Amino acid sequence: MNLTTNSCVNCTIKSKPFSVLEDSELSTIGETCSMIQYEKGELIFKEGGPVQHIIYLREGFVKLVKKAAGGKDFILSISKRGSYLGLQNLDQETKTNYYSAVALTKSEVCYINRNHFRTLLKSNGDFALKVLSTVFEDEMNYFDRLVKNVQQQLPGRLANTISYLANEVYGENPFSLNLTQTEIAALIGTSRESVSRILKEFQAMEIIDLKKNVLTILNEKRLEEIKHKG
């Protein structure tokens, strides 16, 4: 973990909500904003830990993890550059983090004072609408994956996850798979052995290719068929 200073006014990686703010508003936020670099595998914040900040992911990929029954980890989603973490903490009644955030790659995050963030929401309607749009998009993606995980068999769930990673997280094909098979299992609610078996089946069917953690979708039509078939 490495702490550095940050200037919100001169930042070249502003989120959509922050892009509508005036320099004076950005300057106020920047007075208490700290940018921290994390290495792969480092804990950014812990489930049950005290809430103080809203976090903006400037660079990298982060997994959001919730403890399930029996202490087993369940991955809620993968956040990418430009995402906000902990927006539910804007409620002042919230005292602890709902989930943990762990860096999947080398990452940079900005810690924003949640009280300053709340003030901006109240004073700047355009900013508030952009934040709401971000929350809505994240929730719809999560709900969509949750419903599919409940309704689909394992091949359909894995096909849906591969499509989610290619289109929603990494935005490219092929892509570097920063998740282990154990983490993929935690994302779709199954065992590592099941993920390994189905990945091999997909490769044998020439739907995907997986070499040295680089995943290529070879047959998008067939992958879509498996997604819809479930």
C-alpha cells in the first residue's frame, strides 16, 4: 500500500459525476481526498470495518466480497476503473462496511470524505443524477447476474460470467483473466472443481480458449446459446 497526495482539479481520470463539478467544488473535495496504491491481493477495506469514506477506483480491478453462511466467501461483483465503492455508506446510519474490497490487480483508489460527498449531492443536482445513474447501472448488472445464477445450470452460469467479464468488466476479447478458478467459483456459487471441468468442456467444444490466464471467446454465438439455454 502506498499513500500519495491527489489534486481533484487536475485529475485526468475523473468519473462521470465528478466531470460536472466546478473547480471550486473539486478543490474542496481534494482538500481531504487521499490517493492510495494497492498491490494485487491487498485488502482495501474489510466487511464490518468502520465507515468513513466513499472510494473511487482510479486504476485496476477490485473484487467485492461478502461472507456467506459458514464463513465462505461470495464475490458480489468485479469493479473496474471509474467505479465507486461504498456508495451505500452515504447513509449516516451505516456504521460498518457491508462487504470487503480486495485488489485483483495493482490498483489506485481515492478516499473521499463521505460528508463532503453528501454535501455535493445536496448542492449539485447534476452531480446527484450522475451518481444515481451509476448506482442504478451497478445494481441492474448485479440483479441480472443474481437472477441468472439462481435460474441457470452451471454451464449457463459460467457462460454468463464469461460474457459479463468480457463485456462489462474488461471490455475486450481476448482479455487477461485476473480471477483464479476459485474466485470464479465464488462469483457463480459453485466449486472450483466444477469451474475447472466446465472450462475444459468449453475449450473442447472450441467455444473459448484459455492459455496463461488469457481467455479468448472463439464462438460467441455458441456461448450465447448456452447462456439462454441455461
